[in-house]
Amino acid sequence: MKSNVKKEVEAFEKEAIASWHQAMGNKKIPFKDSLLQAGVCSEMLCRAMYFRKRNALPKERRTFFQLIRFFEQKNLIDVQVKSHLNDLRQRANSRKHFHTTVAKPFVDISRFQLVEVVKWYEQESGSKLKGIKIRQYVNSIASSAVHTFAKLLEDEVISKEGFENLVTVNRDYKPESKEGLMRNPVYAALLVDASGSMLFYRDIVIQRQNLALTALRESMICEQNALFVMQHSFDHESKMLNALTRLDAKGKDKVVELSNATYQPRSMTALYDSLFESLSLLNVEANFLKEENTRKPLITVAVITDGEDTYSKPENSPAQIKRLIEGLKQEGDLKSAVLIGLTNKELTVDRLRKLREELGFTEYISIEQNDPKGIRRAFDLWSQQVINTV
């Protein structure tokens, strides 16, 4: 590298390193300034890379956007790095318009993206940036929810929009400790339809869900302190009733038993939104367990619904749900995913079967909604499915 070019590259790298520390760990600066510094760091690295590849001082100063285009044309960046750079650039430029509640989760996203940009720079340039300890930072966030969401994005399991939604809503999600396990734990996720069409069945749903939890508390798995339950309900939005929580045989836990206060059927059916959140958080929990305990979870998922989705976000499509299901299967974590349909004129047996295929569930069970014993059977099936998980 020519001496005059080397001098400029070192200056850019020095500024990038200073901005890195501001963006990644300085708690004294506002969130919006963190977004700015992440943008500055990525831009300085791009300028350093541009000088390295040209090995000459350019006659004209290129904009950050033009630099990204240059790298793309020269095949120096892949689609993922290009996306990270553009996001960091745009976020730095529009930070003043972010409300603080929006800016906070975007800081997490920007930090993840900046790590990927630095890794790209060091690999492409063959030069290590002094004072930037990538491995140390990656290890510090390895068990965080944001890290798992970012991995799902990187592996193209979830969309960019889905990633941003998860970080916005669940950035502070923290799994409880699973220490003291004597066996692989069972993670049981239950999603209950709370749309308006379920109002007529409200009392029986509350009663049978409570009795199902009683049955689980009397199981051998629960006695072994190895049964964990996560619950969601869904109307026009997904509602987490409780995060993944260890079920206590004596009821000394925070697993929600439905009541008139916690189960109020109304509105539409955001089934896919609820599945997307639940499955994403199960990924977080599975990764946390493997990091902390080196054990593998035995995950079961059950949905009880009387209708199809009518209100979920466009990005939370059946295809995205299926990718999450397939990912858990490939890791060997998912043991069963059952769609329990309370069939009626709209949700026919044939449509239920097709919905199972679209979502990638392992099985479906059809129960006549008008059958007085139908709701009871649905919750009995769920509890037995969990108890029989091995």
C-alpha cells in the first residue's frame, strides 16, 4: 500500500474505532447518538476499504451510498452486508425522527449489524482493528434474545421486518435459570384462541385450561422439576400470558391459570402473530439452555383454535412460521407441533389439514366445536401430549 494511502486508511480506521466504542458501550450518550456513531463507524470502514482497494487517493469524495454501490459492483460485499450498511446509513441519517422507545431497540439492531460489518472489514482487508474485541462482544450477547433473533435473520428463517418487530417487543426477554436439571426438560407451549367466536365457550375454556394445568402438575415430569410452560392467547394481537416458566407441583409458580380477567374473547384472529412470537422465543429458550446447561429441550407446541388467521402482520406468513418449525426440527428440539381445530362451517376438516401442511406442524386433530365435550377433549389432548413427551 502506498504511504500516502496508508496514512489515510489509518486515519479512517482510528475514527472508526473511536465511533465503535461510542456505539457499542458508552452509556453516557443518548440512544440516538449511538445510532449516529454506528453509522459513522461503518462509513469510516467503508472509506478505509475503498482506499485499500484503489491504493490511490481518489480525486472526488464519494458519498456513503456511492461507496456501498462500488463494493456491490466489485463483488466485495454480499447481500447481507449490503443490507447492514444501508440500514446503518439510513438509521444514522433519520435518528432525529426516532422516538426514544423506538430508538432503544434499534440500537440493539445497529450493534448487531455493526459487528457483522467489522467482521466483513477485517476479513476483506486482512487487517485487525486495534481495540475492537469482536469475540468478547459476541460472547457477551450470545445468550440474549437479540442475538437469537439476529441468528434467525442471518439464517433467513425470519424476515427483516419480523426481526425488527421481535427486537422492538422482546428485546429485554430473559430466560429464567434452568440450573439443577436432572434430565432434558420439556418445554410446553400453548396458544389459545381468544377471538370473538370463542366468547360462547369462555367458561369451559377457563375451566378446562385450569384442569389441564392440574394434570400437568401431577405428572412425573413436573415432580422431576423438568416441566416448563409458556402460554399465549390471541385475538387481534398476540398476548403472552406467561413466559416459559417452571411448573411447580404445588402451584408455587407464575404459570397463568385462565380466569374472567385473563381470558376475554373478542375481535379478530392473529394466529400467525402469536405463533411467530412463541416460536421465536422458544428458539431463545433453547439456545439459552444449551449455553447454560448443555442439555437439549424437548419442545411441544399446541394451538387450540376455531378459525383461521384474519389479522396478523403480512410478514408473519405461514411460510415464515413453517421455517421456524423446520429450524426447531433440524436442531432436534421440536418433538411435536399439534394443531387442535374446533371445526365448524368455516374451519372444515379439509381446511384444517391444509393449514397443518402450510404451517409445517407435525399433526392436526379435528374436534367438532358444537360437541359439548369438544373443548374438554382439546385441553385433555394437550396435557396428555405434554405428559407423554420423551
